Amino acid sequence: MKFQVNRDVLSDAVSFAVKLLPQRTTLPILSGVLVRAENGAVTLSSFDYEVSAQTTIAADVTEEGTILVSGRLLADIASRLPAAPVEFVTTESKIAVTCGSARFTLSSMPVEEYPSLPDVDGPSGMLPGEDFSDAVGQVAVAASRDDVTPVITGVQLEIVENRLSLVATDRYRVAVREIDWESTAVDVGVTALVPSRTLSEIGKIFAHSSAVTVTIVTGGDRELIAFSADKKTVTSLLIKGNFPPVKRLFPETVDNYAVMNTAELVEATRRVALVLERDAALRYSFSDDGLTLEAIGSENAQASETIDAHVTGGETTVSLKPQFLIDGLAAVHSEFVRLSFTKTDNPNKPGPVLITSQSSKDQPGSDNYRYLLQPNLLLR
């Protein structure tokens, strides 16, 4: 095999191919990147049986062929090569990489032992790359990090007519974001449960793509989802299991709520939380005088602060974990935020707190992102 390729194009392609590979693997061969040169192009692929990545770049191919080489080593080399064309030449089990006056000799891995990448053939749809990336960032933060319950470590993708809904929960909070979806063949009601860590990386990869094609492959032994744009494709196995019906926790209407400046609430929460012991909650008291935050730490450390808040529907006091609240506030992407207070059958226990965007003090924002905190669970 022999080909020449642009240094920057190669570096970007190799970086993409290894991005989702695990740092350590029980099978060394899965740490490799498959490089195939044919028909005036080079295709780079990686696969660890759970996640795959593949991209194709233009190249001057003199001799066609396929090699398997250590992915992270090739990525490190490609990122540090001088500004000159890069040439690959293989001889027996060795790979010569030349760029300007720099020359590397790498050992190849057995191509015949590398697994075949999964086929991506199924119903698909399209969505804007920026909206997709933004939605993933807003929702994935609420997914569980506890592998004991794998089903809630994922983000549930639900297709309803021309909308794609992303849902995540860790039992203490629920995040939902809806974005426009242009269906080409996906049936209404299709769902896919994607590992949140993988989806977060995929969201970053396609953040600047004009359109991302999503293909859902179900019904076989290996159900998976694929994301494609700009000659790049990533696949991920889906998590098996039934995602909890958390959407029903969201109230249809709320009469009691408070509107505040988002940045002021975040900064006040961070200040007052400084005296809290680990995993303790802050007390938020809403009244006509505004919002008062209170923290009772050790005997020698307490804190409180009052900020402006426009309260509708009466006084309310709730206790919330500060980091969980800040995660929701960071995701609303608006100057003002609305905290809505739901009711329960027990008047002494507040219901979940709903966080949504607010365009101004008097004007609600878009309802395509909702973040629900459940204080009753937090205080157990």
C-alpha cells in the first residue's frame, strides 16, 4: 500500500477515529485503526464491539491496500508532523510514515483478526447538527453515572411525528429537550436508548455539521444507532431495557412559580453553598420580598443571601441540591429562568420543581427544554 495525504486532513481523521476508543481494552487489537486505501481515497475505521467510527478522506493512492495500526500512536504522530504532505508506504509487516524530514516506522497489526464494522441499514431521519449538539449537552447531564442500573445511564431518544425528544434521568432529576426532526423513513414511536457518555462525545463531534443523519437499527441481535455527517459515521450499541416513564412526572400546568435572573441565582447558590457539607441541600425561600438562600453547615459556618425574584402564587420553601440546580440553570440558555412549584397530596411536602427558560421577567421562553428536580427524593 502506498498513498499521500494532506497532514491536517490526516490528523483530523485519525483524531476522530480514536476519539471513542477506550483508554484500555482487554483485546489489544481493538486499539487499532483500520486504514484502507482505494479509489483515490483513504478510509479510517475503529471498532470495539460497542462503538464504531469511520471517516473517508481524499488521498493520492498509488497502491491500494489495507493496514491496521495502533490508533492512539498514529494520532499522536499525525498531530505533531511538520507542515508537509504525509506519505504512507507498507513493506511486509512494517509501515513507513514520512512527512518532510520526519520518518516513522510502525508495526502493523493482523488485519484478518480485526472485527467487521456493523452494517448501518435501517430507517433514518435528519436534524440540524448545532441543535442536536445543544440538546445532548442539556440532557446528558441528568443521566445516571451509576452502572448498577444501566438503563438510566442512557439518554432515551423518542421520535414523535416531526419532533425528536431526548430524555435522561438519574432518579433525582429529569431533563427533556425536543428538537425538529426531518423523517425520511423512521416510524413514529421509535425509541433508542443510547449510552450518555457516548452520546455526549457524538454531540461534540457533529456540533458544527449542517445536518446529521440518524439511523436506528432494531430487531436484530445487535440493535444500534448511527450518526452520520461530513463523511463521518459513528455507531453505538443501544442499551437494552425499559426506560422509566419519567415524562409523566412533568405537570401540565403550574400556578405557583418564581422568575429570577439566571446568572444571579447561579452565583448566589455557589456562594451560599460554600459552607455546606457534602451532599447537603440548600433551602430556598420564595416570598414577596424575593428569594432567600440559606445554608446551615457546621456550628461555625452558616450562610444566607437574598436576591430579586418575582413570585406568583404565594410563598414557597424548597430544599435542593445546589449542583443539581446549577446543572439545570446552566442548560436553560436564557437570561431569566422560571422555577415552578408543583403540589403533592401532602401539603407539608413540596412537589418537584420545574425549571424552564424565561425570555424576560414577564415573558415565558421556549418550552422545548424542561428540567425537573424532585426535592422529596433528595431529602431521603
